[in-house]
Amino acid sequence: MILFLQFLFLLLMLYIGSRYGGIGLSVVSGLGLIIEVFIFHMPPSSPPITVMLIIMAVVTCASILEAAGGLKYMLQIAEKIIRSNPKYIVFLGPITTYLLTFMLGTGHAVYSIMPIIGDVALKNKIRPERPMAAASIASQLGITASPLSAAVVYYLSELSKINSNITLFSILSVTIPATFIGLLAISLYSLKRGKELDDDPEFQRRLNDPIWRERILNTTQTTLGEKLPKSAAQSVLIFVLSIAVIVIIALFPSIRTITEGSKPLSMAVIIQMIMLAFGGIILIVTKTKVNKVPEGVVFKSGMIAALAIYGIAWMSDTYFKFAMPHFKDTITATVQAYPWTFALAMFIVSVVVNSQAATCKMMLPVGLGLGLNPALLIGIMPSCYGYFFIPNYPSDIATVTFDISGTTKIGKFYFNHSFMMPGLVGVVTACLVGYFIAVIL
């Protein structure tokens, strides 16, 4: 009973922290950690240094890419593809945001492309909610498919300790097809969702308002008119090369073996080294001004995410390491008989903590402690994305703001929002496909 009350306290601290955002989550979790240690007498676990360093290294390199104009160059390529095939915006919009996340390891690069997706939909008389809500969900669904994401690298670093045959390819060969099929399921669901624009009362109301009518009919969102420096394309090529190097090193452990007979370096260390090194290469080759780096969206959102994980994972890990021996036997039988219950637990935790990396850091050790098969844990990995459930995540809020048609919205009952069904469809589909690939095949 006491452990259950302490668990409720953990959830309460996470909920209070979530009301203040990323940094708020970290410092409120720090308060919770103090109470756990000095009032509940729980031995403190180690802070999540590895996950934080991975995020910081990847964010630093991606931020230099953004400062060099590389992110805008990628967005221009994406916009050209979208505008050349406007009829397929419900598919191309989500695929674009998914690929951006896959490339960068973070879903915070979608803010510039979202108004373009809405503009293309509106100009082709397609309800903007259909591609925009799907694209916002897809941008986060792609995290567990990215070789650069902290969630994937943490999974790799922990599972490879248990089984040396588990590689980056082992994880991505499951999560990439699983999440991409989940993305397609979202797009198929979104094809006819909601009323057509001619029948939508909110859209018609805005058309009758002179100010909104001017914005809807005469505003075009585009990045194509901006001439980018040569350094933009160079930075993208270097960044893509960094991803290729990481994948090659992951596929061939012998490259990571520094001295004969020693264990290969962990991929967590390799990714940190490669990201920092290639960030330096981009900086030198493109002559990017270093003072521009911390001004970008990627740097600010990424470093806030690292700080959030600092407090969240430390507080949560302290509780689970203390409590696990007491309820292991009771829970193990249930979870092994009904694996979906652990996926549900990961989903619920994600709803509260607003971070897939933090969810993985909290829950993967629990799953391993319960004796769950690593293949199962990889298969249900997409369940670490549940924070669309409460519509307070920055990309979702931004999407609502960017949709000038008013079709992408948060309902008056709060939970009846535009992201609920696409999120559920995408995550459930990805978990089912991932489970089938990892466990059955």
C-alpha cells in the first residue's frame, strides 16, 4: 500500500511539473527526488547522464546545421515535393515531417513546414486538419525510427549489454517499418475525416470575417522565394554523411574495437563523438557564425528536452529501483501473459512526462527487470509516444495556431481534439506491426 501511494506521489510530481513545461518538469522532479530520498528513504539512483549527453551532442550538430541554413534547405526540398503533388498532401505532409524527424532525431524541426502543409491543403480545397494533424503526429512517431534519437540510442545501449547480437539495425529494422506503416494508417484514416470546407461552420464563419477572409484567400506560406547560401547545401551533405557513418559503424562492430581483444565501444559513445565531430566539420566548412547556433529552434527545444529528462528520469528511476523487488513477482506474471499491458504502461507514462526518451529511460529498466523479452520491448517501443493524448505538446499547439482555417482545433471538452484519433491509430498500428515483426518473425 505504501509503495502504491509513493507511486501516486511520483505521478503527482510529474503532473505538476508538466504544467510548467520542460524546465519545470526537471526542477519539480528534483523536488520529488528530495522527498523520495529524505522522507521516503529511497537510495538515489544515478542521474541519466548518457541520455542527456546523447541529446546534447545530436542537438548541437543539428543546431549548427540549422544555423548554416541546412534545415531551411531541407524544408525547401520538402516544399517542392509537396507543392508538385498537392492532391496527395494528406500522405506527403506526414511523410515529410516523419523524414525530418528521422534525419534530425528530434520532432522540433516541423514548425516551418507546418504552415506550408496547411497552405497547400487550403489552396486545393482540402480540409487542413487532415494533413496537419497527421503531420504533427507523424513528426513524433518518427522518433523511434531515427538512428539519432535519444530513445533509440538508449534502447541500443541497454539491450546490447544483455545481448551483443542486438545492434542498431536490429532495432531500426523493426521500428522503421512499424512506424511508417503506422504513418500510412494515419493518412488513410485522415483522408475523409471531418466535414468538407464548404460545410464546416467555423471555416465559413472565418470566410465571412473580413480580416480572416483576407488571410485565408491572399496569404501564401512558402520558403521557396528565399535564396540560400552555398553553405546550406554543404551542411546538409555533411550532416547526411554523419548519419551514414553512424550506421556503418553500427553495422560493423569491428570498427568500434580500438584494441585487439577489447570490447567494442558502445554506440552511445560513438554517436556522441560523431555528432560533435561532424558539427565541427559543418562549422568549419560552412564558416557558420557560432553565435547563431543557440538562437535556433532546434537548440532551444533540444536543450530544454535534455534538462527535462535530467529531473524526470532521475526521480522516476529512484522510485522504480526501490520498488521493483517488492512487486516484481506480482507484475511479472501479468505482463508476460498479456504483453500489451506493458505497452499501455509505457503509453500512460509518456502522457505524463511528454518525452519519449524519458519514457524509455524510465520504463526499459522496468521491462528488463520483469524479465521481458528484448524483442518484445523493441516491438512495442512506439508505445513510448502517448503525449498527444493531452494536447499541450509544442508541435500540436503550434499546428493549431498555424491552421488559419480553424479546422485543426482543441475541442471544448479538451480531449476531443484533432490529434487524438490520428495518434491512437498511429501508435496502436505501429505497436501491432512492431510486435509482429520483432516477436513473431
